[in-house]
Amino acid sequence: MRLSQLFTKTLREAPADEMALNAQYLIRGGFISKVMSGVYEYLPLGWRVLNKINKIIREEMDAIDGQELYMSVLQDKETWTTTGRWDSAKEVMYQFKDNSGKDFGLGWTHEEPLTKVARHFIGSYRDLPKAVYQIQTKFRNEPRAKSGLLRGREFLMKDLYSFHATERDLDEYYEKVAEAYKNIFRRTGVKAIRTLASGGLFSKFSDEFQVLSDVGEDTVFICQNCDYASNAEVAEKNGICPKCFSKDLGQTDSTDSPQVDKKMKEEKSIEVGNIFKLGSKFSTAFELNYIDEKGQSQPVMMASYGIGPSRLMATVVETNNDFNGIIWPESIAPYKAHLIVLDDKKEESEKLYRDMMRENIEVLYDDREDKTAGEKFADADLIGCPIRIVISRKTLEKNSAEIKKRNEKELNLVKLSDVIPALLDN
């Protein structure tokens, strides 16, 4: 893509009404455009990033036998009154009447409508287990939509739902999803910690995946000795890791044992995913039952699992940046390389651009003739592609191009003939 033809332009100053760093950099870089508080539009660069995140999510969901579908956003009241959540979730769910006076709402999650649909296809133990997911726009009446893409009123969500004959089967699949989530976060460049949490409107307890960040709205407690972590809502009041305490004391109640390394450290964090064991809560409400091997009717066991791709995108920006702009992981960067031409050396840069395109190397080519070298370098840092390539009079004196990684200061001169092989090997 030529920067001279790109739909968007960069901004020198951050929007005055945006306090969140993710929104500031994403708006300045031309990734998103703000509609109102908590509502953003994805521009070409941002949509490329989001699609790469979604591709990784789809690959991991498909690997655990998830089947993709797409549910309606427009929801009727009757479906939600079945579980009582038309009233209990009214502060979250946008609800309104149509021209005939009938009540409708906008989907903020899909346990109810999907359980209702599943009644048509699940009737026997032979129909289980099943898992379906979607990547879809959700709407939530969020009163604190002041954190850019981290907390929105309209946002993208991947929601997976699984159906099981037994709690044991549910537990096994639940752990498979947890591992898939770890893969997703690793591949998108964030370090997420599995954290015990309250289930809120979904279940008694759940597991969250939290990324440590000073700008996070959540508070978590992390053991300094093992992998245990909990949200502040369910944290141990004495500040001692229950996992280490139980292991060291053999499940006794004695408090005489040394407490070294059992202390939980308090941290701020961003929630990037959550998983819930629903049990038979929704299947009982909708009479979603199956006939077991003995001919007996049993309620289907369920779980739901969520990841916000747009929130994940914002988290990457919040945790991968410097004073100059975004530092994208290559796996989700809008382009792998940012090619810059200086000193009117268009002939050489055009050839390299064509060669990169021919080799299917994703490249953003700054061919603009009305920008200074400083402006081009500033835009490259702001947009944050992993590799910057510069062709100038100085580099061509050595028949080379200058290559620099976005997250490093070191500059390297590489022969023009070696640029493509270097990019393909990187």
C-alpha cells in the first residue's frame, strides 16, 4: 500500500477528549475514528490489525472443534424473560420498543438465544458435545466508556458456547479452551494471567485472563511463588496464596507455618478474556434436555467463553509502545515493513516495492513527495510496523538500504539484493 493513496492521514496531536493512550495512538495513527464516547469506527489500518487478531482467534477456536456461526444482534424480550435477565441486565442491555410497541433489545451476550436455538438440534447424548462460536458486534450500555477501545458501548466480541452431557466432559473442554486462550494471547503479543474471578451475571465463579498494566481498571492478586492469581472480588482477605497454603500445610488449618513466598502481590490489570461454567442454569430455563444412554432425560451442561478482539487490540497498544508511537507485534501488525524513500530516489524504491509485493511481503510504502524525512520517520514510529526500510542517496552510495526494527535502536545497512531474503527470513 502506498501512503500517498492511503485513505487516512496521521495526526500530530492527540484528540483533546481522549485520555487513554490506546485511543490517542490509534486515532493519531489513522487506525480508528471516534463516533462518540465508547463507539469507534475501524479505518483501513485498524481493520487490518483487527482481522489478523480475528484470524488467530478463528484458528485456535477451530483447533478445539469450535464451529463458527453468526447470531442476530436484535433480540426479542420473550427470549430474555425466560431466564429473568431482561430485568436483571437492563442496566447493561440496550432496550427499546419498535413502531408497534413491541419490546426489543440489542445483544450484549448470547447465552439465551443460542440455548433456545440448540433445542432444535440437541435431543440425545449422541448429539453431544458441541461447541459453536461467533465474532460479532455487541452492544452494552456502558456508563464508564472513557478508556478508548478498552471499554466500549459498541464493540467486537468472540463468544464461544459449549454443550455437554456431563460435568466431567464440560470440565475437560473448559481446560481445552483455557489452553486455546493462552495460545491466542501469546500469538497476539500479550502476557495474560489466568485469574479466578466472580461470575457476575453468568455464574458464581469464572476465570479471567488478565494483562498487567498500570492503566488497567481491574485489581488482581498474584502469588509470588506459584501460578495462582485472583481478582480482588474473590481474593483471600489475609493476603496469603490459598494454593501454596494448602499444599504446604496438607490442607490443615494451622497458621504456624512460615508465610515466606506465599504472599499475594496486588497489581492493576486489563481483562482480555473470560470463561464461565454455566452448568444447567440456561438449559433448565429453556428445557434444553437430552436423553442419556439409559433413556432418562437430563439437562445439558453448558459453558461460555469470551474474548474482545477490539479490547485485545487496545491492550496490545497499551503494553507495546514508546514515546513515539505503537510497537506492533509482527503477528498482528498492519504491515510487516514500512518502506521510506528519501532524496527523490524513486526509481530504486519503486523497484524494491514491486519486488516486495511480488514476494507477498506486506509493505506500507511512504512515497509521499510533500513530506520531510523527519515527518516520514515520525509517521513510521507512530504507525508502528515491525521493520523500517529507508532508501536514500546516502544508502545508495553503498548500494544498500537501511533497515531498523521498530523495537530496537540499531540501524543496519543491507545490500539491496539482500533486503528481500532478509525480510523473508525474519
